[in-house]
Amino acid sequence: MHRVSIVRGGRAPSPASVESMVRDSIELLGGIKDFIKPGDTVALKPNVVTGRLSGRGVTTDPEVLKALIRLSYEGGAGKVFVVEGSGYGSPTMEALELSGVKDAAEACGARVVDVDSDDLVEVKVPNPLILDKIPVSKTFLESDVKINVPVMKTHDQMLMTLGMKNMKGIIPKPQKRLFHRIGLAKAIVDLNKAVPLDLTVVDAIYAMEGLGPSFGDIVEMSLILASRDVYSLDVIGSKVMGFDPEEVEYLKLASEQGLVKLDGSDIEVVGEPVERVARVFKKPPMDLAPQEGVRIIEKGACSACRGTIRSVFYDLEQIGLMKDIRDLTIIVGPQAGLPKDLDKTPLIMGTCLKHLENKGCYVIGCPPNNDQMIKAIRELCGKS
Ligand code: SF4
């Protein structure tokens, strides 16, 4: 049986309550000394997707990390690293600073490591679905104890992000782009097989529903979940979010590979029962167009470009330009073509549509960056 612990705290838990929730979640799995031997090097992998939107329910709560660093040293750790590579368009060190993770880590005696400037090691994927080898952070790979510390969030491409998906932060940015191009779900399963974890501790004190992983609504769950087995943890986590694990593509793939049973028949939940803590999370909208007057012609687009479109509209909303956007057509995805009824110049997006660059306002990049996209939209809508 794989054990998953669930600990619930009170509303708006204080730093001391967060620490005791983290401690209790690990105690329910046997205690920190079951994971760490004296002198071990411990690597913690938080979720710091972007600094710009850091905060509750978006990035790992620094208090959760502080608790884990203290616990690691109490367990006898010789060194503790906090290892992260943020999303594209967001320099990792800046994100670590803005999120408060760098200060929190250093205050507790851990060192932060930016995956994008760390040495890389190519690891072989056993029984691969799509990738034979994956370059990963050397610091993370070579640490004696690997602890994953994700946030509980919905995800506009994968439905949810918990333990398995959070591992994408141990690969460098170009590899992240490749994951999105070749098939994110399969690549996530391959990465998790290539780099087994010792422990996953989910920060679900504040979680995200709706348009996750960055632009959704924050919900207070006051929960910490933990497990040695990241697959079981994700199955139980999906139920806590009110989803059926069968709906989550990477969990289905993991189950087809014999890594987990989606009916939970080999999972023991300790602490709070799922039924007592579950909440039905709002699912992320799958439609990319945010309002009337915006038309998205999409075929086969990677999650990278889909995510860019969402974050561009988010940025336009923030700067008060959304109300001025009308008659905008965006063409995206390698199989997308020009519609016959086009009466205005479209925005053509991404390297895979370079063959259409003369057919509209073309923005290069794989994916293109937000600033260039916004510049093109401003031009097309007469707001430059
Ligand atoms: S430009 Fe094309 S290939 Fe590159 S991320 Fe976007 S959709 Fe994928």
C-alpha cells in the first residue's frame, strides 16, 4: 500500500501552524528520520512558476519551505538546496526573489539553485513513452534526498498540477519548450520515471481553481498532503480537488504504465479522510478567446502558445487595454490555416507558422514572448 497523509489546519494558519501541519504530515508517514540520514544532502523543489504573479496559491508558501528546511536539518541533513527553474519568460532568480522563496531559504540555511544556470545531467528514461533521455539539474539529481513541494492548482492544459507536473521545474527552459511541443502529458510521466522522488509535500494551504496555474481564483483549503509516492499523491490530490483521476491525462498514462492504480485500491489515506476535505474546484476554461471580438484559429497548438495567449490577455486586462480589443484574429498551432472569411489582418503566432509570415502580422518565437504579442495586438487594434 502507498500511504498519503492529509493534515488540515485552521483558517488562515499562522507560520507556526503551517510548520506543525508540515511536521504532522511527515510524522504520519513515519517521521523525517525515515527519509533523511545524518549528513545527507537534501533538495527541495518548490513551485515558483513566475515571480510576477507570486503569492498565495500561485507559488509555494515560503513558510512551508522553511518548515521543511528546519525539519531536514533536524533529520541530520548536511546541506539543503532549494532547486527551481521558473517558467519561460520569467528569469528564475528574479522569481525566487519576488516570491520570497530565496529569503526564506537563506534565512533557514538553505542555498537556492537556479536550474537554468546549474550543470545538467542527462538521465535515461526507463520504459519511455516519448523521450529516451532528459537533461535535469545536477544539484537535484545528485542530492541524496529529493523532496517535491508543489502547490495544488488547476492547469489550463493538464486540468491540474500537483506533484508529477511540478517536476518540470528541474529541467532547463529549452527542454520545457520541447515538452510542450512533443506532448506534455507523456513527457511528464517520462520525467517522473527518470527522477524518482523520496517525498512530495503539497502546499494546499491556499490553492487555485479556474484559470490555473497562474491566473485562477485563490481558495483557502488549509491542507498539507504528503506521500513517498508522487503518483498516489496525485490520485488522492485529484479527488481532493473534486476531479476524477481518469480525467487527468498524465495520471491515465501513468496507470497504463503500471505506476499507479487510479481506483486508489493500493492507497491508504491517513489523517483526514478525502471526503471530509474535498471541494469541487472550478475547472479551467478550455476556450482561449476571452471575449467577443476575439477569434482564435487554433489547430495543434502546444500548451506553451496557449499559455502565452492567456497570459497576454491577462496582461492586456491589467493595463486596461482589453476593452479596446475588437476584430482580432489570432492564428496559432502548426496545423492551423487561414480562414476563408478573413476580412482583417490576422496575428500569426509562432515559429511553426513561419510559412504564413507574409499573410498577416507575424510574431516569431516558440512560443513568442508577451511583449512582442502585445505590441502586435496594439498595432492591429490601432492602439500602438
Ligand atoms: S510556436 Fe508552434 S511549435 Fe512553438 S510552442 Fe507555439 S504552437 Fe508550439
